[in-house]
Amino acid sequence: MAEDQEKPTTERRVHVLPVELLERIRTYQTDNNIPSEVEAVRRLLSEALQARDTIDDIMKQVRAYFRQDRDLRAMAKEVLSGHILVNRIVINDTEVDFGLRNGDAGSIKNDGSMKTGTVQDDGHIWLTSDWPPEPERHDRATKRLPNTSGLDEEIPF
């Protein structure tokens, strides 16, 4: 039986960019003392993609890391501390709470339970909902069909 091979962690790509954009990338590289243009592009892309993340996206990242390593401090360092949207991290003995720039907040406890909520202007985090939310259930017994009486009389054939 063939051994399962791990997926590569990088992939080579070639992209054609306008000269003006390349100049802006090189300026960013120089201003931030980044050793290579490729690393500057990586950082810019990462920040741009992080800026699009929602609380659910970040919660999924937190959960994925926690499944690999149950160390909350390591998770806070690897997932949250470098995230462009995270502006508050509170590490306790049994949980990590975090807040985002847009006012959303999240939490994970050392038992793996997760909650979302909001962070106030004073920095206080209010956790109100379990995450992930339970999907809505539709009970067939309570679901009613629209009144169909008399429809057959309207059909012209």
C-alpha cells in the first residue's frame, strides 16, 4: 500500500503585476526592513485577506489550531496575536478571550467550548452565544402548507 503523502506547504506561482504596484511593494519592503520582495508580497496578501475575515472565520481558525494543539497560549500567539483585526487578547488560566476592531468578540476555553459576543468601548468582553451556532431546525409537524383549497378549480385544463 502506498504511503499517504503530505501536501506541500508552498506552491510556486508567477503573477504579472503593473510596474506601479511593484514599486509600492518595494517601498513597503524597504520601509519595513523585509529581506525579500516575495516576503513583502506574502505579508501584504496575508494582511489583505485577514482584513476580510469575519468572527466566524477567526473562530474556525482558533478551533482548527486547538484541535492540533490544546495549548491556549500557543493558539493565542499563532492565530490571534498577528491577526490584523484582533485588537484585544485576554489570557486566563482556563480560557482566551479576544476582541476585534469591529466590536465582535470570541472565546475558547480549555475544554474546547467556544462563545462569541461583543467587546465594549471600555474593552470589556461580553460573551453571549455558543459557537458554532446550532443550525435552525424545521419541524415538519409544525410546518404548515399554504391554503390550497380551490386551486384545482382555477386550472384551465
